[in-house]
Amino acid sequence: MKSLADRHKRVAAGAGILSCLALTLLLMHSYVFPLDSVTSMPADKVVADDEAHMIWSLWIADESLANGRNPYQTQMIFWPVGANLTRHTLVAGFAPVTFLIRIISGRDPRYPLYAFHFIILLCFSLLLGFSYLLLRRLGFTRAGSTAGAICFTFSDFFINHAIHLNIIAGFFLPLIAVLLVRVYQSPTFANLLILGLTSGASIYFTEMVVYIFTGTVFLALTLCLFRGERKILIDKVGAIGPKSILIVACVCALIIAPFLINFARAETLKPAPGESSMYSANLAGLVIPNAQRTPLYGNVFVRLDARVRAGEPTYETFAGFPLILLALAGVVFVRKNVVRMSMALALVFFTLSLGPTLKVFGTDTGVPLPYALLMEVPPFDLARTPVRFVIIAIFFLMIAAAGGFSFVQNSFYRRPARLLFIAAVLLWSVAEAYVPPLPRYHFIPPHLQTIVMGPVLNLPVSQQDGYAALLQIFHHQPIATGYISRNSEAQIAAVTKLEKLADHESGQFCGELMKMGYCNVIVNPASQVDAPFDLSGCALNVMDLRKPRASFSLYSIGTRIDLSQSEADRFLFYGWSDREATSRWTNRGRAIVAFRLDQSGGSKLRISLGPFLPPGKLNAQHVTIRMNNTELTTLLLTEATFNEYTIALPAGALQNENVLSFEIPDADSPRNVGAGEDFRLLGINVQWIEID
């Protein structure tokens, strides 16, 4: 009989694993297949930077460990400064998976891409499976546990961050919770040791471990509020014994010690205070679905969604209607402490996700919230994304919802009604989680056989160059840039120096690079105007991957180009920052506007602009303006205000296709001159451009 029972358990476990894989493939197949694909991007970009740096992270961890090197210290990016990767999303714990896929693939150079897609499948399957196991262990029905697990696993936050392995490795949240419940229900040394080993190992997979431990602390404090629960907790601790707890604590400390030692050596910059508000949830956004992320509801909520403009958008923070309604039912009708405590903790973490101040629709009310205190406490002083507390909030909401589902399910006396309810909620949960497949394309690396041994500079120079990191997987040479989550002062200074150098004359540029020790220059795929580098006479090994020049957009004489509007994007090429409320900054020593004319005429160029002149830091900005290589004028700007300038256009200056360039040799970053945290090379701030 025992062997038969064991066999049934194995069959059930196998069926559960297959079900998790099948549902994950149904909802996430476009993130998994093709295995060598990347997200389709606009024509001016080859791959999303975040996706590229996650693939690179798998490669660098596998490459380092295979060669006996510390995966958290590398000279392969931001050469020669190097990088400490403990404050980067390294996910070194997945190295065994990457290694196995490297072997299985026959050492195919694209193995990090294969590993990346397989790990997405693995993480979502584990999220679903461990969430289900937790809810079952807490005593909820199979159907209720299934519905709760689906809503949590395929919530908008996880789907929006499907390419961020450090976040979807959040399967450690339900896994650690399962092990905690098991210790609570059976307080033995063996169960506690497994919990300690798993908790220690989680730090090598996900930075969400900080949020997981925070949730655990809040849960313990909540249990202590109830006299009965407090007594049970003390009895459980006594049953395990202080000696066993000390041993497990030491084992856990030994596991995380290598990470903490490397973490202590890192010298990265703290995020600017305002970033915490930018990456906060919006109160309205928690309950309003986005039409693209949640197409089930069509355009019903489009107008409300359009009003959510402060903080993070709704497609990241929407909690889900089945979860919300079932959780409310659980709180109202279920008498279990676990349900009510979970709902209370969900509200606590939703509040923390709102960041330092309350944001509702398009307004930051300025009302202070508890996160304003938490962001001053290490390690949250290094974090800039309070919105990630949404994960912990939805996790506890899942528990309350499973309680509500189980109650409603058991309240139906007739089997047909019960089955209809179960089917309806499960279908609703899956349908709400469904997202249309993403467009993807096979990534075919360029031919890099001509790369010579030695450091590589990728152009255009960027502090966050995911494509440069992705190419490194194939050429294996140190690169001057890269893309990591946290930069140091030294890295920013080194890249800023290269940014300024890149705007110099070709011979001087290449000569300086040779003195610095660079052997290769790769011009990333872009149009000739996006990357205006003449490297024909460069003595370095140059690989120019530029595409044919992009076609210029049509401009009508007399039309004002408002740089604060998205309509201006089609005219702006190299050297421009993101648009702001009324203007847009240049962020290089050279900026380009390109346009096409289908009519003659135009004798005046009119521009409204103001210079970057922080008081006591910079006294003047020199701006040379050229039209198709014809110098029009040089402005000497000494007042930090917007002014309108009218510049005569010589006869024949305008052609069918035109390149208007601004050369700004005094451009500098606020960080470099001691005027703020911004490391963009600011020169001029342009409101509008017009040709009359």
C-alpha cells in the first residue's frame, strides 16, 4: 500500500510539473521561442539594452567560473576601470544551467541566448509550481490554489519583467514561504537546515531576496501581534532549540559571505533621490488595467489608464481583478488568521510600493508615505524602485484570494454550480494573464573574425550599451563600455572622457585611442547620421556595422518643430536626450537634426534655445551651427535663459536632404562640474526649430 501511495505521489508530482510547463508555454511562448531570438526593436536599435545585458550576465558568470575567476569582479567591461557586479543583476546562481546548455548545444556561440530563453521558461514554471504548493500547504482547495498561483505568477509585474531574470527568479519567494510553513508545521533541524540553505543560495539568483526577507520580518511581527500565534511561535522556536538555530544561521552566513565580501568592496553611486518617485506605483494604477498588457477588457479602461501619468504605468502595477475580488471575499467571509494577516500585509506592501509620496492618476500629491523613511535604510538606500514591493503585496494578496476562492467554492452545495464557478474563475484568471505574442527575430551576430586581440571601443559611446555587451559574447575582448545596473564614479568618468573624445577630428580621436591602449573600434548598427564618425583614416582595426543612411523625414518650410513633442523625434538623430516638458537637451558635443525638403525657399533659420550654465561652474557655451557642412554662425552663450535666434541661410545652403548640426565643445555633465547627479553631456536646451 505504501509503494502504491508513493507511486501516486510521483504521478501527481509529474502531472503537476507538466501542467506548470504547459501553462507557462501557453502564456509565455513568445518569450521562450525561438531560442536564439531577441525582441524586435525599432529600426534604429538592434536589441533592447535590458535584454542584452541579461544575456551578457549569463555569459560572464559562466565564462568566469569556467576559467576559475571571481564572477563578481571583471575587467571585461568598462575597460580598463573594470566592474564589481554584486550590485548588478548578475544572477550567478544560474551558471550551472548556462553551463549545461553550453555543453548540450555543442558549445554553440549563441548558447547564452538559448540559456536566457530556457531560464525564462524555468522561472515562470517554478513560480507557478511553488505558489501552488504553498497555497495547498496552507490548506486551500486545489482549485483555489491553482487560481491564486496563476494570478500571482502571471501578474502584470512579472510579465512586464519577463526578460529580467533577477526579478522572475522571485520564485524563491513562494519557495522560501513553503519551507517556512514546513518548519512552522514540523519544527525539525532538517527542515530548518533546508530553509537556511535555500535562503542563503537565493542571494545568488535574485536581488528580490531583500524584499523576501523584509516580507518575512513583517510576517513574524504580525504573528506576534496575536497572543495565540505568539505562543505557538515561541513553542516552535523552543522545539527546534537555540543550538540548531545557531548552526543553521552560521551555515547560511557562510553561503552568503562571498557575495557580501564582494558587495562591501563595490563603489557604486546611489540613485538620485527623485528616482524613487519615478519608479513608484500609482494608487490608481494598482486597479486599472492597460489595454495592451491586458487585452481581455478591450478599451473599457483606456480613458482611466491615460490619466495615470505619475509614477510607473498601469501595465506594471495592475494587481488583477480576480485576485482583488477573491481577496476581498476572503477577508469578509473567512475566519482564518492566515487570510486576514495576508490581506493586512498586502496593504502594507502596496503602501510601500507607492514610494516616498502618494501619486494618484497624474498628480504627485506630495503626501509623505512610509517608504520615505525606508529609503534611508541600507540596503534600500541603494534601491530606486519601490514599485517592486508590488510583488510582495500581490504575493500576500494571492493567499487571501485563495482563501476567498476556497470559501466560495465550498459554499456551493450543488456540484454543477461549484464546477461552473471553478471553471469561470480559472478561465478568467488565464484570460486576464494572456498577452499577445511579442514580435521577435533571430539574432545573427555580425562577422567578427577581423577583431584583433585587445580592447574594443563601441561607437556611439554610451554609458548603457547593451549591444556592445552582446557582441562581446562573440568576440571575447574587453570593451570600453557595457551595461550594468549600478555605475561607479570611475566608470562614469572614463565613459565621459570617451564621449568627449568621440566628437573630435578623426585623426586626433584615433591617435588618442591608440595611446590609451585600444586595438579595435566597432561602429554599432546605426545610420550614417545616427553615428557621424569618419574613420576612413583610422589606424586602429575598424569594423563599421552601420546600415545605409536612413531616409530623412519630410519637413515643410514654415513649420515649427517643437522638441518637447514626440513628433520631433523623426527629425532628431545623433546627440539628443529624451524630451522634457517644454524642450530637449543635447547630450553630446555634437547634435544633428536631419530633414528632407520637397520645395525650394527658406532664407532664415530660427531657433529658441538656452545653454547649460550652472552658476559658478561654467561661464559660457560656444555653439557652432552648420547646415550641410556650411558654417552658418558661432554663438557665444553667456546667459542661462532661453532666447530666440534668427540666422540667415546663404543661397544654396538648403538641399533636398539636409543635415543641421550643432557643435558644442563646452558640453559637460552636471555631475562632472559639481552641479547635480546627471551624467549627460549637456550643451544647449532647445525648445523649437523653424525655417522660414
